[in-house]
Amino acid sequence: MSAPRFRTIATLIAISGIVSSCLGVGADATRLTLTNVGRIPGINSTSGAVVVNGVRATLANLDGPVLGTVAAGNRVLVIGDSILAGTAARYGGAMCEGLVPLGWRVAVEAEAGQMIGFGRTVLRDRIYEGWDAAVVFLGTNYGGSAELYEKDLIAIVKSLAPRPTLLLTASLFRPTMQQVNQVIRIVASKNPNVSVLDWSTTSVQTGVLNRDKVHPTDAGRQVLVSSIASALGDAPTGPGSCLPSKYTDDSLITGDVMPSSTIEGATVTSIAGTTATTIAGSTTIVPVVSSTVPATSTSTTVR
């Protein structure tokens, strides 16, 4: 079997915990069968799409290389606001459920209400801990200045270089989010270590976001995690593990925006003021679609 074919099949292997509790596929649903892998349980999938809780959604497109193909090791730092905080151990551990079985050692540093500068805070604290790759999703809490946002994002990307870094575009819940996503594309075009996952397009699919058009539904969380897992692919080494988080304060945001449910099979344990998770169960992902994005204009609009 050729290496590219093996990589494609390997990306479709089981990853822990989400299927039994979160994927609502009927008993008569047609399930995807893979050569040398067999029938994938609990997921109805064709061409990069999944059915979660009856919601059919296509995974986010990836612009750039799958991170696992270019990373030197398996330690990945995931940085974000409330959207990624909802995948952390304190809300059921969906991110670890998705990435650990692919061989990644995962730390989720995400807090509700944080702006782009939070990424610089996390990196000042943890950049020297031997990370091999990073995922950054900070843009939803946008201050309105494309210039300042770009300055902070460049600092984050430069701090992480040459580590492969995955940036996610923001959902377009208001017009100024176009500025955020334009800056992300500009920064990615100038830094070869950066890949972009197009969450802005994926998030408009029915059933993926809550009424606020920002925070994922339970099904949307699984689409988000599956998209990130597919963009990372298999880690170059293993085994994977869920690493403790240092940043767990979600008090900047009030109201019912964080997940009210956790994922069955994930046991949350407190470790000296940090958070860790024990993984159980099995699930699957399907490959993300890679695409080439035309060169982005270097001009930005400042609100």
C-alpha cells in the first residue's frame, strides 16, 4: 500500500468516546466501509461529512498541510476562547477524546471571553514546554481593530514558528468577523508553518451553532473536534495523552453559553489546581478536505 493511501486510511481510525453518547445514527443508516479497516461504528459518513445527533454536516476545509505530516513530535497546545473551552476536560474533554487516540499529547488552554492577546499570555507561560504543534482559535471576541488583531496574531505565529500551527477562522455572526478572517488568511499566507481550518464556512450549516451563531451545539462541538482531528491527522509519534490545563477561568462570560452537558465516558480529575481527563470509549473521524486558497490581498479594513 502506498504511503499516501495509508495516511488517508490511518486518519479514519477510531478516536475515543463520542460515538456512543453523541452520534445519533439510525439503525438502518448506511455506514461507511473502508478497505482494511471495515465498518466504522456510529457514524454515517461520505466525502468528508458526518451525521451527529441527526445533523448532517461537512467537516471544515483545510488550507495547508495536515499538521501530523510535518510535526516533529506529538505534543500539541490548543489555545482558544469559550468555543474551545467547551472541548476542555472541565466540559467533558471532547478535544482529548478526539486527538489522544491519534497519538497526540494534548493540552487545552482556553477560557471564555478571551481576546487574541490571551494567546500571547499562554505562550509566555508555556512556550518552553516542548510543544511540537499548535491549534489557535481566537477571533470571536474581536476588539474592532484589524491592525491590532493582526499585530497580536503575528506575534503568536512567530512565537510558535517553526512548529506547524493551525488557525481557525471565526463564524460570521456579525460583519466585522470578515476582518478577522481576512487577517487570518493574510498571516497564514506569509508564514509557511501555518494551516487554516475554515470554521466560518462550516459553522453556517444547520444545527452546528446555537442561536447566538457563535457557540456550537453538542453536535457542532463534535463537528468542530472532528474537523480539528482530521486537520491534525495521526501524530508522528505516540502514545497520546490528555495533559493538564493551567487556564480554566470562564468568569469573563456570564449566561448560558458554555456546554451544559459532558461526554459520557470522560472522567474529570483535579490535579493540583489543574485539569486532566481519563479517556474511555471509541469514535471515528473522516478526512478533512484540503483546498488551495487564492492569494489574499494584503490590505485590511479597520473598523
